[in-house]
Amino acid sequence: MNDKAFPIFATCLGGCLIGLAPIFVRFSEIGPSFTGFYRFLFASLLIFFYGIFFQKIRIFNFKELLIVAIPGLCFGIDIAFWHSAITMTSVANATLFINTAPLYVCLFALVIFKEKLNFLFSIALILCLSGILILTMSNSSFSGDLYSIGNLLALFGAFFYAGYLLSVNKLSAKYDIFNLIFYSSLFACIPLGIGSLLELDNPFPQSYLGWSNFLGQAIFVQIMGQGLVVFGLSKIKPQISSLLLLFQPVTATILGVYFFSETLLLGQFFGVIILLVGIYFAGLSERLNREG
């Protein structure tokens, strides 16, 4: 695999690993914010000890600390909304709505960073958002006010997810990937810790399986999944990577059908196909940008 293709592959694989997150959340023995808090706490500790042993941890001054805190705070708020949404609506819907982030990423890139979108990427964006819309409208497994609130929470979370993707992309030009992952995980604990205080729930799991759930999230979702995503974000544009990350809802939708018997209708299959075509065009757009 050549150097140009690997960041795209890494981002897609990272998206698939992150797609495991809602399954872990559904099987968690405690509330959604507590679950997210432990995911980032365990990941931070594992990364910290690894970084100390191999002398990779950087100590930043206060000003730099405020800067590297931005991705983590955005990510923590995103996860708080998303995890709550997972408990209210289907795994597919919660994950699909949180992945409307590409729309926000494009708006931020256009308005704040004055970046231009090429024609091929515009087609990719339209296809991906169309796929999400079809997948969402085709899902009839859940209904009611709680279902609608869950969808709305995921949409709010998408705004902060976009902030995370953009800030990591910009900061990766100055800071190394290892420390970005570490400080993002560490500072994400803050909003999730605050959210946990609002949950009238047991803060500790009742079994070894409950604790292993957090360890699985820390290793597979946060360290491996987000590690690959941060690497991809450091190499390709955030507009492109945010579309490639739509492998996340595809993975979550399939696993939701398998583990929780969530109905996957014919329309949703078409939605997945359209999403994958959009992802292909996004990757093609990135390759043409690099060659140009």
C-alpha cells in the first residue's frame, strides 16, 4: 500500500473500530456519561504509562495546554450527547446522526478557514448525506418522543464532533499524534465527568465483565480507533476524513442488527450502498487533490 492510500485506509479502519462504541455502551452496566468517562479515563492511564515508559509524554505550558484541550473538550461533549442518544434511539440512528458532522466540517472549513470544495467532493458530500437520510427514514424499529429526543441529542453531538475533527486536523501540524491522543483523552474526561454527576446511577459496574467493557473501549475504540483517525486527520483534509469516517455508522448499523435485532430494511441497504459510493468519491477526491 502506497503512502497516499494508507491514511485513507487508516481512517476507514479507525471508523470501523469506533463503530464498536455503541455496542459497548448498550452492554454497559452503568449510565452513558459514566461509561464515556471510564472509556477516556482508562485510555488516558494506558497512554500515560506507555508514554512515561518510552518517554513520549510532553509537558506543555499553560497556554499550550489550553490549546491542546480544545479537541478533548469537544470530543467529551460529543460523546456525552452520543452515549445518551444511544440509550434513547436505535444504535443505527444515534450513530448516523452523530455522523452528520461532515456537513458542519464543510461549513466551518468554508466560513472559518476559507477552504474551497471541489466538484467531486461536493458530489461525495451529497451522496453521503443522502445515504444517511435514507438510512434514518427507513428505520421503523423505534418511535415516540424519547426516540426523537435521542435523534436530536445525536445531532447536537455532531456539532462538537465536527469541532473535534477540525481542531485535531489543525493542531496535528504543530503537535505529534501521540500527545494529541493523550491530551484529547484526558480533557474529554472533564465534560463527561460533569455529565456523570447529573446521572442518578451507580457510578461503578457490578461485575468483572462491566470493568472489561471499559478496558475494551479504551483499547479498541479510543487508542486504536481514534489513534488511526488522528493519524488520518494529520494527513488528509478534515472534509475528506469526516466522510471516510462514515464507515462508523455502517459498522454500528450492522452490529446493531446482529446484537440487538434492530430491523434493517431494504431502504437501509440502499442507504448503505449510497454511503459507500460517497465514501469512494471522497477518497478519489483526496487522491486527485494530492496529485494536483
